[in-house]
Amino acid sequence: MDSRTEPESDGAAAIRRPPLVRELLLVAGLFLVYKFGRQLANGRTAEAYRNAHHVWHWERSLHLPGEGDVQSVLLHGHVLVRTANLYYVAVHFTATVAFLVWLYLRRPDHYLWARRVLALLTGAALALHLTFPLAPPRMLDVAHLVDTGQVYGPTVYGARPETDSMANQFAAMPSLHFGWALMVAIGLIATTRSRLRWLWLLHPLLTLAVIVGTANHYWLDAIVASALLAVALAVVHAPSPAPDKSPTARRTLPAPRPAEPVPVARRSAALPDTPAARPPASPAAARRSTLMPDVPTAGGPGLVGAGR
């Protein structure tokens, strides 16, 4: 997909770009804090299943579509369901890292904005994981869904969630798979100029179909992730777009000034004193001039001279 950007001087980018080593240590530290923080919710199995029943009934009361409708589409073929499992396992983290690397190299100001938004979103998600442990729908008997990861593979989760030391399977609410994917799409739309940039929204839409179809998340997990992302975007303001400095940029011309009225004195001076230029006489004056001939001037030919 085309992701054209405005040309940027290397000197300006180097000044605004944060130190690479510091950013690597910061991002790695935040990720480790999140991974170890999720482990604190382990061992709360009964509470996680009780919350899962609540979420399932909340979705039915809200008349949300069943997660089984999406999974039935994936189960039409082994290739499709395995592709969905691979997407769930591999694309989530890889796409987010590639997004941050691209921003760091091409859009340093937007990189800081995106990194702060993702950090705030992940921190809020960790707090919700600890306060509201939730078993995913693949563990809920009333949902009658298939654990596609265990049946078809691949998967990153252990067969026994209670003893899984690699990942906390009771951290379904909210879905960071969807939250991160939505932020990636928003960031790419905000930083690219291609007419096709809105197609980046296919990434979160495909992620939503995958997390629901593989029975790893509920619809409400994605809805809560979207709400948390909206709060993070409202708190962390995006940098203002750079002005268009291209040579073909359209210049704004000043509006034409209205013509000033010409004074009466100037108009009369400009007009010659000719009969055609004089204003027409009133009808009464015209009749008087017709009945009464002109009075002769002194020395001019009068009535006596006319009879000579």
C-alpha cells in the first residue's frame, strides 16, 4: 500500500528524533512491566469464569451478534482457520513494532505521540486486567465455541490456563490485539498522504474478525479497548501537521478592493462644457426658450439690423 509522506530534511529530523538506545530500553521496559504485571492476575480462576458469564449475558442483553457466527465462517476450511490463528499469534506484536520503527525513522514527532498513546492504552489495559480478570469465550461452556488454537494450531497458550506460566489467559478484557491494531491504523492515516491510506482500517477490522472468530475475545473486549484508546487520544495531543511547502502549493491572493466613488467635483471637472454634456433642462424651461427668442447682445444684430 502506498504510504507517501512529505519530504523532510535530515537535519530537522535528527534534531527531533529521540535517542535510539533510550527508546529501545524504554519500550522494552514497558513491555516487560506489562508482561509481568499480567501474571499477577493468575490464580483468580473462579472470579475470571464468573466475570465471563457476566460479559456473555451483557452481550446478549445488548443484542450483539454471537461470537459463534464469526467462528462458523473460519471453520469452513483448515487453511482459513490456521491462517486466522497465525494472524493472531504473529501479526499483533510484529505490526505494532514495525509501525513504531517506521514512525521513528520518518515521523519523529508522530512517533513520540504514538508511543505515548500506546503506553497509556497498555497501562490502562493492565489495570483492568488486574481488577477484572476474564476468561475468554473459548473457555466458557455456555458459548459452545472451539479453541481453534489448541485444535488447529498454532497457539501461544498452554493447554491448562491455570498453570500457564507464559501468558495470562484470564486477561481478555480489554483486547490489546484490537486496541493496538486500531492505533496503528489511526497513526498511519494521520501521517501518510496517499488517497488509499483509509485502507489501513482493514487491519483493525481483520484483527476484530480474528480475535472473535478464534474465540480469544468477546465483542465487548474490543469495544472497551476502543473506549480506552479514545481517552488516550484525547489526553495525548497529536502534533500539528507541517505546512505544505511544495512549489505547486496554491497561493492565497488578496481579495480585490471595492472601487472608491469619484467625488462630484472631480466628475464635473472631467466633463467638458458642451451642450451634449449639460444636463437636460426641465420641460417648462424648454417651452419658454421656444416662445421667446434670444435677446440680442449689445453691438450685435438686433431687430433693426435684421430689417436692414
